[in-house]
Amino acid sequence: MSHVSDPGPPPLPTPAPGEKRRAIAAEQAHLDLVHDRVEALRRRANERVASASAAPTGPTFQARFERDVAAHHHASRASRFTFGDVESLTFGRLDLADGEVLHVGRVSVVDDDGEVVLVDWRAPAAAAFYQATAAVPLDVARRRTLVTRGREVRDLDDEVLDAEAAAKLGLTSVTGQGALLASLSRERSGTMRDIVATIQAEQDRIIRAPATGTLVVTGGPGTGKTVVALHRVASLLYRDRDRFEGRGVLVIGPSAAFTEYTARVLPALGEDRAVQKPLAGLAPRGARIRGWDTPDVGRIKGDRAMIELARRLVAAALPPIPPETRVSFDGTTVTVAAAQLEEVRERQLANVRVSEQATGYHDRAEAADQALRAALWRIWRPAHRAAGARVPEAREGSGFDAALDDSPQVTMLRRCYWPTLDPIAVVAAAASGEVDLARLGAGLLSEEDLGTLRTAWAEADGWTVDDVALLDEVATLLGPPPGRRPTAAEPDEDDPGLRLGSEELHLEVAPPDVDADSYRDFAHVVVDEAQDLTPMQWRAVARRGPYASWTVVGDLAQRSRVAEPTTWREVARLIGRRSVEITELHVNYRTPTEIAALAREVLAAAGHDPDEAPEAVRSSGEAPRHLAAHDLPAAAAAEVRRLTSEHGGTVGVLAEPAAVATLEEAVATEAGDEADRVRVLDVRSAKGLEFDDVVVMDPDAIVAASSVGTHQLYVAITRATRRLTLVAPPDSAAPGLDGCERVDAAV
């Protein structure tokens, strides 16, 4: 019996001349259709917003509420069709094995006849665009990625995933430059772009993961952790808008520069309900935050011992009770010593705690005042009885409280007994030496740590990011002061309320103000560069979402400190979550192979296994340079001038904090008209950012600055997407320089 070999799938027809041009024209026609339809939908929604807002209403609360709900609905719909400066609404097409064609884009679009002309990238039907492979085609014959700019289709790229199905459908493969590599090779603009058109399969699995417990997204530099987390936010809002838009999503980044860099991603995806803040943004209003402390100081300020220190600071901030207070009522006068009332105040302070309920210092002002009145009543009663007078059975109704209110001495006592406190002033008393830090911190921190903390505060010219957690802890202990406490809306006397059965109910339903400083009930929280947060900082972040799901993003090899937590499971415990799933991204899309090889050397010098570094997928053809110089700022500035004059794109100039001011001045002089393309930053402020070209000044100083200096150098050299220059002395021993091309500076 003869053996007949499997002929395999039929060959695809060869594209006819001009077929790519015709394919681009067809996709252009579809793109025009989508844009026109979205503009019409946005215009219609805006008209309905204006109409609903201007519509007259009846006199009842219900009528006004229905008008506001309608206006909010149309405004929300209009915002979902507003994307800012995006590259295109449509970026992909799926030719399915059954002949159906789906176009994939930023939003679902349906025409007037009810036909779907665009499928939202987050919809289940679009999942195959990111997940299908030649091994597992998921019923996709051909996947097409569009390269667009605005309303123009510039190129397209085809991948045949099921050759047999494609042949039956008569599909050809009209190829172009790979969409992913084309996107990676483009110059940066100074803000992060979304990756919705080029999401890879391992990224897509994270983006579509359900919101349960804590999801940790880890991976080396350039693996797309941040942008994946932001796309996950957009996906969660799409799948459960009532939950996540209703209660809000909070995104915490390491710095203001990082937040500015990532701010456009979610609006470009049609989502604007997420609150994005740097870690410094958790400080009480009025606190000026600048920079970070050294790792040693940051460790102390981040220690859990600061929880009890915060309680002691609040108690220390209270003024002393007057030595004596005269209380007169119904003919009897008593003199009350301070010691008799100190114990009363201490008992009330013991009930002040950080809690989801109203148990803060200011929340307990009324209870504390009643305790004071009760104490004065207990002291006055036996004195009145001893004078032979009749003692009222109860304080209420006796006129005793009115007498206290009219007494100048008691008024002064009450002001000292439980005054309104400001969290910044409470901590400033310790930072300035106004209160004895050694006494307050006794038994909490070692004498050495207390001395380090005292010196750091004495030498600082403002608050640092590492102070934010203590400021927030004190602010939470205090609670909102009476003047800022939210009050219930006054009912409308002419409104009979909403009737349910036979009962009258007055309902006030309003969306929460997720932008308010006091808002603490987010449905989902994202924390980026999470490896740098201290236990106290995790405590501050965690109280913003006590019932939230979490996306935690970070890389332990890029840490800026050495204190706990050191594992992601410890992080989950700090935010109060037992369920934790750890996912890892393995492909470095940012860093060229030439720089990635140098990064592996630095990673090894930092004590990590270089084989754990993510795999770089592209080459720039540019070897890293060691610019050998003695005048490092001048050489770095000259290198910036060379890069900006010869190349486009952005340039990041990174150095130790102490060198930034001098470097900024030198670079501004050399960059001239191109200065808007250049950012001069300390290494920690550059975390999470990327630039086309990066100049790192004095890597030796970066390494020597702290016990995690080599980790910081690893961060610095992995910010570049194209070229890297290390400006260092000729005899520098910084790790990685041996793999650089040596160039002697002309200055």
C-alpha cells in the first residue's frame, strides 16, 4: 500500500500588482466611515447635554434629580467618544474563517441600521486580535494591523494565521513593516502613548484578567508594565462601568513627572474617570513636597513605628489645660485643677483611631466636649451638696450646660481642651524641634534612628515624599476639621419626596466626588513603581481603597531602597489582601539589544541574576558610548547639543540630585531652541519614563550615593529607546563601561 503524504494547506494566491494600494484605499474608506459616525455621535450627545441642562424642571427634588441624571448620562456618553490626540479610531481587522469581517478599534460603533462597523478592543469578540497565533488561530484566517496617523491609513501589515481558511476565502497577505516594530521605532513625544494597536498576547492576558484580590504585574525595564496596567483600567471600566466608574479608580505613580508622562493614555482610550496622582499627592492640602530622602532616612520614616509616633504627636500638639478653672452654677463655685481634667482628655484620646468609621480626633469633638461637661458636673455636684443646696437629679434640663457656655473661664478651658488641629502643624512641631522628638520616640525607634530623623528634618527646606505617609497618618487620625466636614443637603420644603408604597422618602443620590482629597472608597487602585513604597506609604495608599481590587506594578531590581517589603506577597499583606496573583512580563520592547547587553552587566553588579533580565527584541545599531571627560557637566551639555542637532526625538539627561541644578544650567545654554525636547532629572524622578536618547552623567556618583546606587544606575541606563551615553571620568570604574564605545570629550 503506497503512502500518500499530506499536501498541507493550499498556497495563498500571490498579491496582484497594486493590491496593497487597493487594500489601503478600502481601509481608508472604512476609517472615514468610522470617524464620521463617531463625530456624529459625539455631536448628538453634546446637543443632548445642552438640551437636558437647559430643560425646565418641576419644583420637586425628583424632577431636578431626573434632569441632572439625564445630563450626566449624555455627558458621560459624549466623553466616551472623545479621545484627544489619538492616532486613529481603527487599528485592526480580523478576517474570520467563516467569512465574517470585524474591524477593531478604540470604541464600539454601530451605524443607523444597527450594523457594527467597529468593535471595541476590550470586547470579547476582539480578544482574538491579540491572542490568536498560527498555532492557535482561534478561527481567524487573517489578522490585519493598520498603521495610521489621524484619519489617514499609511500602511498595513497582514498575518495569515489559518492558511487553509485564507485560501478558501481568497485572501492574500499584503505585508508591510511589522506594526509592533514600526511602533517601537518611532520617536517619542514626551508623553506615553497607548499600545492598544500592538498589545501582545502576554500583555493581553493581564489586561483582561478579572478584578479579584491583588494582581501583581512585574517584569524588567521596557516590558510595558505601566501601560498594561493602564489598559487594564480601561478594560475594567468597559466590563463593569457601574462599579468602577461609580466608585472611581485611583492610579498612584512615583512622581509628578511620571503622572504627567502617563496622563494621556486613559483619555486616549476614551476613559477619563480615573484619578491619577503621584505619591506626593496623598499629602494633606497645603503641604509642599519636594524630592526624596536618602534610603536610610526613608527607611526610618517608612517604619511601622511611625503609626504610634503619629498618635503621640497628636497628643503632644494639644495645649496644656489651664492650671485652674472656676465653675459657678446655682450659687456654688468650684475650682477645678488641670490634673482632674487631664485624665478625662487622655481617655478620649485613647478612643481616637484610624478607622473607616468616624473615629478621628475631630470626629470625636462632640463626644470629648460632652465628657468634659460630665466631668465638671461630677466635680460641681458634691460641692453643691456640701453647701446644703438641693442637687438636680440630672444635668440635662438643669441649666448647667448653659452656665458653662456663658463662663469665660470655661470657654478658655474648652479651647485648650480639644482645639482644632492642623496635620501639617502637628508634624512640623516635631520637625522643627518644638516638641522633644527623643521623648516622643522613646521605645519606638533607636536613639541612632531618632538622631538621623532629627537631623534630616533640621536640614530639610520642606517636606519630602517620604514625609507624606506620616502627614497622611496624622491627617487621618485627626479627621476633617469641622469647617470642612460634609453636610447633608437641606431638604426642599415644597418637595413631598419620592413615594414608595405609603411612605414618604426623600432621596438624594449623587455620584461621589472621587477627586476630593477626603475620598477613600475607590473600587480599584493601581500602584506603579510599587517596589519603592515603604510600609507606611502602603498604609496611606491602602486606606484609599479598603474594599478595592488592586493592580500592583513594579520590578524589585529597580528598587530605590532596601527596607521591607521585599516580596510581592508581603505587599499584598500590607494592603490587607490575602488573594494575590503574580504575573511577569518577559519581553523588553523599549531597550535596544545593544543597551540591554550593558544593562545585564549592571544588573549582575547589583547582585541579581542577569539571566532574569527581559529579552530585548530589536536593535538600534548604536553602541552605548562612554564619553570620557573631566568637566562632566560641560561634556554632558555638549553631548545634548550633538544629539539634538543630529537627531529628532526626546533626550533625557540623568544625574544624582545634587548635580541636577548645575547640569540644568549647562544643558539649557547648549540646547538653545531645542531645549523643549530635553529633560534634566535626577534618576529617581526618571523612573517609569523613557526617552529616545539618554545621557547619564557621572555613573560613579550614582553608584556611590547609596546602598542601592547600582540599582539606580540600572534604572538610568534602561530609560533609552535608541542611544545611550555615559559621561564619566577617563578612569571611571562604573559597571558596564567596558561594554561601551570610548570617546574622548572635546571639552
